[in-house]
Amino acid sequence: MGKLLKVNVRKKLKEFDLDVNFELKKRRLGILGPSGCGKSMTLKSIAGIVDPDDGIVSLDNGEETVYFDSNNKINLKPQKRNVGYLFQNYALFPNMTVEENIACGLSKDDDEKIVSEMIKRFHLGGLEKRYPRQLSGGQQQRVALARILAYGPDVILLDEPFSAMDTFLKEQLRIELINSLKDFDGFSIMVTHDRDEAFQFCDELIVLDKGKIIAKGDTYDIFENPGKVQVARLTGCKNISKIEVIDEYHLKSLDWGVTFEVSEKISPSITHIGIRAHSFHSAEKDDINVLDTANSTLLEMPFEWEITLANGLWWKYDKPIRQHEFEIPKYLKIDPKDIILLEE
């Protein structure tokens, strides 16, 4: 039997009630949601930093370890849970060197061998005697991860590790983090409000809104079939409209005033559609799902054109850096299969 992490917790908070229930079998989980939706509180409940009001948190690693069980009055202290927590600011000790930070929490018998292994694994050679203030953001992140992995955790929790960084550093560190965790055979859970991070890092995804799970499943599936309006928004869908159903495969967009054909049967629960901004293609007048581009607005970005149609639909089109002229096609079309059916 494989490993299994179970999280089923409830906690009354000021703004809403946190109520999350999931099982993790794959290695990397993302929890995606807006600020203040309960993402970090979920992590803290797993780590033992916060006590849920009731529920259960357990890890089956061949044998089950119960971290928290309200019915049986079990509540392991954080240091007994073998869970590593990577805070947003990495929480390195400023008065300790790189090697001292990594050795922190290891027994004297272990530390020398394990620290040298971690220095090698995280490419920190030559930095052993430096203090955190003498390190770049990427180096600090690697030291923090080395410190966590040094004591062999079963679970690593990543709390928006890139939220305070500029775009260039963020992309660099994201790649470094994925590479750093390649050999980690435990579970890692990242909370984020950044759809790119979630897509790049996570095998499975949970979408949280006001303390409740509104979607969970394979990351690719959730991006391709978000199912709900709020999930579509959080996964970056730019065009969302209320609809009026015409028949099983045709509908009218109330926001854009356009009739569309769709590729799957419209169930009674469907209230909206979504169209991703990159899903449009140039068309002939008599194609299916054609849009007239007259009176569109064109905005040049470094690597793409942003075109806003007169009815408010938004199209993004990739461009080379040296291209500064663009002729908008007279007509655009959207493939029926690229129209996402959504519930409220």
C-alpha cells in the first residue's frame, strides 16, 4: 500500500468556518485560492501550529501516525509530527552560519555527515560560513530547504514561498524548488494564490474559497475543466459571461451578445461560460462561432498583443519582441470545445 495523508478538519474563524477534507496520495499538492481563504490555516493545522476545533489529521507511511484526532484527544506537538514548514521569509536564524542553520535540530551524532550531504545536494559549497544576510534570496531558500530535509520529514509545507519576490527571482526560485524536491519521496503541499506556481509545481490541486473546497483533482484537469465560475477565475480565465440557453448545444452570452455552439451538452446547472484569452483564432465570415473584430482596441505588451473586442471579449496573441505592427484579422473564431461550461 502507498503512502496516504488524510486531512479532515474544521475550525471556526472570524470571517468564515474552515472546513477542509482531502486525502493525498500523489507527491505534490497545491492549495490555490485568494488571500484570506483559509490556505495557510490548513497548513498550520497539519503542522500543529494551530489546533482545529475538530477533525483528524493522519499519515499512513506503512503504519498510521495520527497527528490530530479530536474524538480520541490526540494532538501531537509540532516537533513530534516530522513535518517541515517553509515559511514565507524562510525563518533562518540570523546569528547562525549556513552550516549551523542546517544542523539546527539534528543530533550531534548525525549533524556532520548530514550537513555535508545537504551542502552538496543544495549546491551550497563555499557558503558554509556565511550568515543569512550575506546570501541571495535563492541561496536562503536552498538553506531553508536543506535544514528541513536534513531531518528527513514525511511532509513539507510551503507557505506562499515566493509571494514577496519580483518576477525574475520568482521564476528562478520556482525552478530551483522543483529541482530541489525531485528526490523527496514524501508529500509536499504548497499554498499559493498564483495560478502559474500551482500549475508548475503540483500534481494535484485543491481550490479553496472562504474556507471550503470548491474544486479538487488532477491539476491539468482543473485547468482544463474548472467547472465553477470562481475556479475558472482563479485559474486565469479572463472571459466569463452569464448565459441564456437556446438548445442543448447552443447558448447566448448575455455579457457579449454573441450566440455560440458548444461541444458538450448543456446541463440545467450551467449558468456561465468561460473562454481563455489565448483560445481565439483568425476566421472566415461563415465559420462556426465567428466574432467581428471591428472597433477593437489593440495594446502592445513585450511578448504579446492584447486585443479587446468592441463587445468586451479579451484576446491575447503571442508576439516576437521586435515586432511592433499587428493587423487584427477581420474575424475571429472560437472552437466549440474551447468554450468552458460553468456553474455559479
